[in-house]
Amino acid sequence: MPTLRELQSDFLAAILDGGVGSSVRVAEQFQARLVAGAYGTARGLAVYTNNAEHHYLESLRKSFPVVQRLVGEDYFTQCAREFRRDQPSRTGDLHDLGGPFPAYWHDKHGDDAYRYLGDVARLEWLYQEASTAADHAPFDFAKLARVPTEDYDALRFILHPSARLFSSEFPALAIWRENMRSDQEPEIIDLGAGGERLLLARAAAGFAAGIDVRPLVHAEFVFLQAIEGSLGFGACVAAAAAIDPDFDASAALETFVYGQVIVDLAAEHP
Amino acid sequence: MRAQASLQSMPAAAGIGLRSPHVGEVLSTQPGVAWLEVHSENYFAAGGAHLSQLETIRERYPLSLHGVGLSLGSTDPLDRPHLEQLRRAVNRFEPALVSEHLAWSSVGGRHANDLLPLPYTEEALRHVSRRIAAVQDALGRQVLIENVSSYVGFAASRLREWEFLAGVAAESACGLLIDVNNIYVSACNLGFDPDEYLAAIPPTAVRELHLAGHTAVPAPAGELLIDTHGTPVADAVWDLYARALARCGAVPTLIEWDTDLPPLTTLIAEAAKADAYLGALHADAA
């Protein structure tokens, strides 16, 4: 009698690989080990095959609604199937599947007129990450008060777990906003309008709060990028000043602390 | 305002499966439904608004966490990261009930993300019972195990599904979540008597019942029922539900609807229908 392990391995091969090359013969042989009603074991197995694909594709549709709207449902489905062949599910949590999908679009259309799809897909995935990242209490100013002034240069700030920095070649946010609403025809976006530097972070208050997506000037972006990279405050200010000598670090710090984008100090500042 | 549901008790009344398109309406209108069930994996995130929303809902309604991705019956090692996420969700929301499926979804690290049937053998019975016991140990509480809809069975099976389910309950001390629609679907597909199934269920182990819609699909030979969760509960399933209540007594009952999600009022109307069956049972007992 076959072991449970053998039956499960053959079952999964039959429903996930059953239509591919030499596996067809394996799947047909495996059907002799199954029973079903008058509709037959092949039809019964097909329900599982269809369900597996349906759950995977639905997960991608939910994570990337704007990409789907931009390319149309048929082409999205075709590409999602191709992506699934390359990236079969290795997780019991469908929410995890879409991480490599932006890179798929970037690779598939990196050299043609649809290169912007990679940027839009990356923005959609960061939005999902920002939505589900850990919570964090607001900045504790008493902690900062305990840091001696002479240590300020080495101070390492911590961004809110939901904070995501995004830079793009194309106006991804404009494309995304225009296509988020399905009840109206999107305006034409000028793809030559240039890229964007954005900060995504969960809005500060209220359980119904969504994600703030705000444009950053170049120096702000570099400043937050340096904080994200765990540089000391002095190095963060220097990085921003290298972009814009007039960068006002105190004002930026105040904005991002009160906006609950910067929420903590690193562990060496207890 | 409802009393805070702090006692973790689940009423012997009808609840509904809460899906994300309905969350806002449930928060704002606080509909009169006895309890709510959500998919555990939808609340595995580390943080965010939807967790806060469920915490608010949890203060107003008894809650059940229903897992779909743990792959309990798999011969791969137990997915400890997934189980840890479930444990965190259970600790956070303190649900009245926690349930999983008598199924597997993955082997060799590959996932079908669907509820696949087990062969009903002694080997599988021992294996899945040990796994359920391990999950209960990790969560520090009893878990309910649900029968799934089947489209094929295994020639290697030596036990009937109901014997297997009763065996699992006895060996692992789990509770049972009996999905009446799944019994009906599998009975039609695989040709067994659903009443023989009901008669073999240990009634004291049953803590929850599920009701959902299915779809009949014509096949070149015969007909196939698919557990779509996208239609009203079929009349034949309501009839079977009445017989399940007669067997198990008044048990919390859930209306599940996942595809082609209708307005919330439709789900509440289905729940009211289940409540009428439960009420008739109470009246008979009085």
C-alpha cells in the first residue's frame, strides 16, 4: 500500500504539474489510485487544479488592482499564470505571494513602452506592505531628553515600521491615483513627466486611517534613506546637505517626528 | 452598545463569515447577528488598520478564527512560522473558537493553497491526530476540526470519512466543526449516505456547524457538486442541517459566503433562517 507521503506527493504532482509534459502520464497513472462519482477522477482532480490556480491568481489581483486595470484582465491573467509557473506557491498564507511580482513586470517589460508597469507594481506592493506592517507608539521625547547633546551626531533614529521609500523612473503615483477608481475613465498621464520620490506610511491616527503617500524633495528622500540605513544623525544631515546645501535638518526632523514617520531611537539610546 | 464579549462564550445561535468588503458596514451599523467568524490568515499581519478594526469588532461580537492554510494533514514538518502567526492572532483576539480543516495543502514545500483530501487510513489517522495535538499544545487550547468537500477519494482508504473524523476527535481530543454542506457535497460526489455520516458523529464533540452554498456542474457523465460558497444554502442542505441539529443539539452555526459576495443583509437573512431552525429545536426541547 502506498504511504501517506507517496499519495500526497503524487496528488500534488497530478494537480499542479498534471498538464505539463511527461507528468501527464504520471497523473493518468495516479488516477487509478483514486475513486470518484460518474464524472470520473480526472474531472474531480480538475476541481483542485482549478482551485489552486484560482486562489493564486485572485491573491495577485487583490494585491495589484492597478496593474490589472492598466493591462486588462486577460493579459494580467496570462502574465500571472506565467509568473506562477516560475514562482509556485511555497506558503500557506496567500498574502505573501506577490513580493516578487513587481520584478516580474520589470523584467518582462523592461525594454519596451510598458516599462512603467514595474514601477506601478512596486508601488502597489509597498502600499500593501505599509498597510500590514507592525504598529508603533508615537515618539517618546523623554528618551531624546536623556541623550547628551554631544551624542546627537551619532543618534540613530528609527522609522515607523510602515514607512516605505519609493523612487521611480515614471510618474507611478499619478498613474496609480488615476487608475484606483474603477468608476471613472482615467486621465491620460504623460509618461515623460519624470519619476517620483515618495514616502508611504500609515496615517498617524484612527483605526480607519489609510496610508499617506507624500512626495519628497530629493534632499528629504536622501535624509530618510540615511535614517532607514541606520546612519547617525550627523551623517544623515550631511547626506541631505550634499543634495541641497540649504536643507533644514531641524525642520525636517520636526516634520517627520510629529508626523509619526520617525518614531524611536535605536536601542543604544535607551 | 452591546456588552463586551469578554467571556469567550459562543452562543448556540447563527453567525456569519465576515469578509473584508463588509467590515466597514459591520463597524458602522452593528447588525444584530449573534457572532462572527474570520479567516485566521487574513489577520496574520504584524499591524495595521484591519487588526484594529477586528479588535473593535471583537469587543462587540463573539469571534471565531477559522484557518485555511496550516496544512494540518501534510507529511511535511508542521509549518511552525504559520503556527506562530496563528498563536499570535489567537492571543491578540482571544476568539471563542479556533478551527482548522481535516485536510492538507502542501507537500515537499509546494502549496496548492486548497483543502486537499486525506486517504482514510490508520497511518493518516495517527499522523493527523498527532499534528492536531501538537497544534493544540502550541495554542494552549482546543481546536475544532472541519470536514471538507471532496471531489475524489483514495482507493487506499480503509475507513469511511465519518469513522476517520470520529477517530481523530477521540485520539486528539479536538472538537469538531461539522460543515453540513460539505457532507452533502461529498455524499453526492462520492456516493455515500449523508445520514450514515451524521449518525456516526460523536455529538458531544461537535462545537460548531457550517452552512454554505454549492454549485452543481454538469459533467459528460453525471454531475459534480462544487463547494463554491457563492450561493444561498440549498434546500437539501437545510433539510440535512435540521437532522444534524436533531443529532447534535443546538450548536453555533455559521453562514459562509466567499465568492460573489452579496450584500450583508443577504448573509444576515440566511443567518436568521438558521436561527429559526435553532429556535424550533429549542421549542421542541422545552
